[in-house]
Amino acid sequence: MTKKQRYVLFQMPEFMRRSIINAHVFYIEQARKLLLKQFDELENQEKQRQVMDEWLLENQYRFNPDYHDGSEFYKEAFEQLQALYELGGQVRLSIVAGMYHEWEKQIKKWLTAEIKHWHTGEKVPQAIWKANFGKIMEVLEQLGWDVKAEAYYSKLHECRLVTNVYKHGDGRTFGHLKNDYPEYFPLNSNNYYFSNYTDFADLTVNNTQLDAFSSAIVSFWEDVPENIYDDDGAKIPNWLQKAFDADAQQI
């Protein structure tokens, strides 16, 4: 009896895996070195005093002892320090959003590139590029990869929620993140009264959380199967099957 020939539907060569991971690691390392380091230094009290002293020195020309109370200027200097803290928080959130969007684009790029090896048509690639996080995870599951059972999945899910709230502000995702992951709103998460007034602008990500997101992305790419065959029980979700059918009608 002739053994049925197996065909590779999706492949992740080691050189491609390493290239994707290395690019992500480079992104994180450079972001820490060039962007976050200056804000992390603000945790040092000596650095805090330096920032305030520099502001006072630069603005001393405005001070008139006949009209001004020195405490007002110290208050402004402190507000300058607080503004730097807030800027650091925004920079950290932008780094998280950048890494998440790049991860999502790389998945879709990989899926569409592999599909083009055995399928012609534009409807399928278009459908994949339009798909949200849930649909892309559905594709991976239908291919036989139980991605939702992996530890890194929950962190990727959280990263998506954080990115969505950072990008869009108020909405359903904000409520979800606030209720299920209050740790991203540390100023209000431990106080029930103040939590009622939590705003999307209170969203905060610290370095530990950023590192957890980064590790999840690396773990995901490490876990992508090297080969997914047509006899591995691979299925196509209904929404994507409609795109395959539409392409078939164009032939």
C-alpha cells in the first residue's frame, strides 16, 4: 500500500526564527539603552535633586524676592520632575505598543507568505491582514497548535489590551483591563474608592511588566512549530475558509 505523501503547509526555518527573535531583542535592548535609561535614573534621589536644581538654576532669572515666595519655585521644580516621570511612562507604553504591533505584523507576514506557497489569490492574504488577535489565534489553534494553553498566551493577551487602551483610550477594552488586570493602574488598584475614578490616562507599565511582555513574545516565536503538515489535523476557521472560497471563484 502506497503511503500518502505529506505536504508542508507552514514552515518556520531556524534562520527565520532567529532573525525574528534577534530583531525583537535588539528593539528592546536599544529602547532600554536609548530611551528608558534616562527615566529609570529618576528613581535615584540624587538624580531627582539634580533635575530640580537644574530647573531652579535655569529659572532663577524669574525670581524676585520682593514679589515671590521661594516655595512657589520649588513647587514648580517638583512639577517639572513629575512631568518627566509622566513622560517616561508614556515612552514605556509606546515601546510596549511598538513591540506588540511588530509581533502581530510578523505573524501575519509569516502566515500569508507560507500560504502563498500553495494558494493563489488575494482574498486570503487580505482576510489575514484584517484579522484581529482572536482570529489569528484561532488560525493557529485550528492548525493544531494549542497556543492558548501556553503560559505566554496570557501575557500576549494582556499586552494586546494594554496596547489597545494606550492607543484608543476609553472603551470596552479599558473596562476589561481595569477590572481584570488592575495592576496596570497601580495608583488606584489598591483603593476601592479611588478605583471608581480610574481613568484610561492612569494606565502604567513598569519595567518588570515590559520585560514580561518581551519574554512572552520571544517564547511565542521559540514555540512556533518548525513544520505544520496537511495531515496534522489542520483545519481552516470558517471566516478564513470564506476567503479561500472567494479566491477559488476567481480562478
